[in-house]
Amino acid sequence: MGIRNAANKTIAYAKRNGAKAAFFAALERLSLKFRDKYKYMPPSEEALKEQRVEYKLLAEAGNCVRFSIVVPLFNTPEKYLKEMIESVLNQTYGNFELVIADASPEPSDTVKEYAAKDPRIAYYHLGSNEGIAENTNKGIKKATGDYIGLLDHDDVLAPDALYEMSRVIRKSMKQNKLSQYSSCPIRLIYSDEDKFEDSLDNCYEHHAKPAFNMDYLLSNNYICHFTVIRSDILKRLKLRSRYDGAQDYDLFLRVCCEATLSMPMAANQIEHVGKVLYHWRCHKGSTAANPASKSYAYESGRNAIIDILKDNGIEAKVTPLMHLGYYRVDYQGDIFSQRKDVACVGGKLVSKRGRVAGGIYQKDGTALYKGIPLGYSGGLQHRAVLMQNCYTVDVRCLSLRQDFWEVYEQVTGIPYEDTFNREGEMADERFFGASQDEIMNMNLKLGKELSKRGCRAIWDPKVIKRI
């Protein structure tokens, strides 16, 4: 990221959130830049060759999942257009079509030339510009694939993108003994991504995403790129123009929420590929380089969250956070009455030195964000200040659905008390005599019981307790 762009972002941040918040944000950004050693490592030529051989065998067997890559164009610079098209044509997995819906005033001779050479390119000049959502919908309508991926007109796919997506689908088909891709339980797959400016030799801001996390998605569109969705689902839901600027976010919320707000239905429907399969181009005016360049998009994102909650009978207030594109959901009254899938909510534990000490834990007992200063947001994706699901929270600061009060007593050996909503800054004093190992053992036992019963735990970093 250029110095001028970083300075402009800091000034804009200070105007929105005040000098103190801007100071911490700048300090954290400087710390991240100092530690950032990311370099995109493309698959080796040997690995790509093996993928092409594997695809050839699959094609000969005659049962390859077919992808449609839908790209809406509008006055796309020639250089970007060619790089985007080449990145699709260079895929190691060859059973795809590139559907280009062009709303530019004049047809593209460049795309026509590519289409004349490769029948997998379907080019449609729309004749009018109806906005990003409707232009994309016209491409989706023309798509014939089993799964549809969305690609921006100036971005680039990694050469193994479709291969990795196909591998996830093939695994699911085999496990479920299915032959029709329309019956595959996987409705959405997403990958990691990064950003670049002029060359893929200079990629940065690696976004390593977690496995599907419902409440993280309600805080931010972390799914983003590269995403493929089962064709019948996408054709049914479509993009909605009233959310232009956040049309992808609205789509992902609907695809995910209709399957996963009820926890038993969540398994194996949303999958994550932990590899960078998408390179997001940054240039002057792009949202990737300058989030404030499309400020209307963030209000659209907020409206998308409000509407998906309302559609699911959930009463809540959605407010933007300091960082653009990030939100907080505050549920009306008791969260457990609004969210039947949630059994537990916990807060953030902070040490005497003002650093995160715990509160959110993985299955192996790792405390996420441990050690970062309280004023920091947790990195480029600001996860340390976002509500999100986790394996378990801390018994010293939590609120439980009544069904789990007895479990709490069995795990801790003491009667349940709601310490999450309790007034005061200190964590539950009843655990002062317990060792860290003993407390962690209790946390993990509670998480195991929640997982066994198919319920979610939510971590809410806004609630802070001192230990």
C-alpha cells in the first residue's frame, strides 16, 4: 500500500473516530507492516502439471463438475481485462465457461477475439447499464454450470482455483454417494485471498479466513473472494440491486443463513479452502485500496444484515463499527430468545497490563488474540473487536441458556451465575483460587458439551472483565 494512500486512510479514520482511536489504529498498522512477511507462493509447475493430468483423467471418465465464472464488465481497462481473462483460461481444471456480461457502451473487440479462439467464453453485450447486481444477474441467467463463481472484471484467479473447488465438491459427492451435482449438499465454497497492485510478485494483505463462522459473517463480509455457489441456489436467490455496493454480502448472508441459522442444518454445506485462490486488484478508486471510495456500500451492508435478521424473525439493532464494513449486532432483550442456535455468550478477559488475556478459545485451548493491547483491533480484519462464534468461552465471564445451567455446575462444581451481564469490571471472583490449567479444563469441558448438543457459543469482545 502506498504511503499517500495509508496517510489518507489514517486522516479519514481520525475524522470518523477521533484522534485517540486513530493513534491506536496507526500504531497497530505500523506494527503489522513491520511483522508482515507475506509473499504469495504460486503452486509449483510440477503441482500444476499433476492437476492438469488429473483433470484429463476426470474428463475422460465423463463426470466432471462444470463451473460457470460470471464477470460483469463496464468500461474495463484493456490491461486488466486481458489479465482477468487469461487467469481463467489458465486454470488447470478445464470444465468451465467464462460468462461475460458487458454493460459498456460499446462491445469489446478484445473479448470477441478471445471468444473466437476459445468456445468456453460466452460474451453478451447488454446494451445498457442497469447496475452491478442486475448486470451480473443477466450473466447468471446465461450460466449453464453446476456451480457458479463470481469474478470482478479487474481481478485475477490463481491457476488452481477451480481445481481446488472441484476437489471439495468431488469429496462431498463421494462421501454422500451422489451422482447429480444438483443434489450435492455443498451450497457455497470460499477461499483465502490477497491483494496486489501492478504485479502478482507484490501481493500483500493475505486474508487467511477461518472455517464457516455465522456470527463473524454477521459482523463482516469475510467470505468475499473467491466464492462458488451451487447453480440452482444462486439462480433462485439472485443478486438484489437495492444492495448495490454490498450485493455479494447480501447474497452470501442469504445463502448461508437459510441453511445455518438452525445449527443442525449447518454441517457440510459451507466449505472453506485455506489457500489463496483470488487476487484482488488495488488501484486508484478501488474499494480494495480505499474503502471510503464506496461509502454507500457500507450502508448497504448494514441493511443486508438488518434484513436477513428480520427475515429470520430476529429482532436486533445493527450499528457500524469504527472500521468501514464492520458491524455489531445487539439483540433485543435476551439473546437466547432471539437466537435458538446460541447456548452461550462470553466476554473478553483483560490483564492488569491492559492486554487481552483470554475469553475466546479454540478446541486445543489456544486463547485467540492473547497479548494484544486493548486498543488494538486484532489486525487487518479487526477480528479482536468483532462478535464471532468459537469453540468455547471463559467460565469466569459468560451467560448460558437455562438448558445448560446444570452442565455448568457439573463442569465447574459451583452453582451457575450470569457473570457476563453482571455489573462491575472484575471476572468471577469465585475462580480466584483456581489455576489457569484448571480453568482451561473447565472451559474446554463446557465447549465439548456445547458442541455435542449442536449449539453455538458467541464471543462478544465489547464485554470486558479484568483478571
